[in-house]
Amino acid sequence: MKAFQKISIIALCFGCMMNSYTAGAQNSMIPSESPDFRIFPNPTERDYDTYVSLQGFKANDLLVVVYDMLGREIYSKVELMENGGFLFTLSTDGKKLPAGVYLISAAANDNVFKQKLIVR
């Protein structure tokens, strides 16, 4: 019986050690910056403005590119940071995006953020 108790205690200690090691490894993989990249409203109607927001990310400028589902570039513009973040209206030279699904890509400081946009 004592051998079983020793094995149980060793197994319990080993399990606790592995659990704390795994938690530490997961915490080290979480980036210190977790930016908030949003497109709203999404899905949107063709007649409404679409806003793009990137908060919690430090960069001087942001390259924003809109692609259609065939990979064609529909819109691109360099946006400048204002008030500690990026917030701007997505427009294609005053024209509204036709109904469809688009991929919005924002790049700065070797980081790329992507979101899907649905226009009805």
C-alpha cells in the first residue's frame, strides 16, 4: 500500500509540474500587443459608410487594401495615426462598393491584419 501511495504522490507532483509548465508556455506565446482590428458595420448595406478601426497598435502609418474575392485590388490607401489609433471611412473615391464579399488587409510594422467585409 505504501508503494501505491508513493507512486500516487509522485504522479500528483509530476502532474502539477507539467500543468504549471504548460500554462507558462502558453502565456509566453501570447503577444504583448493584442490590437483590435474591426470593420463596422459588417455586414453592411451598399448605401452606408463602412468604418475601419485599428486600436492598440503603434505605427506611424497603415496601408489599407481592399480585395474582391477574385484577388483584384479594389482600393488602397495609406492612413495616418490619429488620437492613438486608426479610424477612417472606407471609400473608393466617393463610390460605394458593389454588393459582394471583400477582404480588407491592413499592414504596418511587418504585421498584417485581415478581415472579411460583406456588402449587401
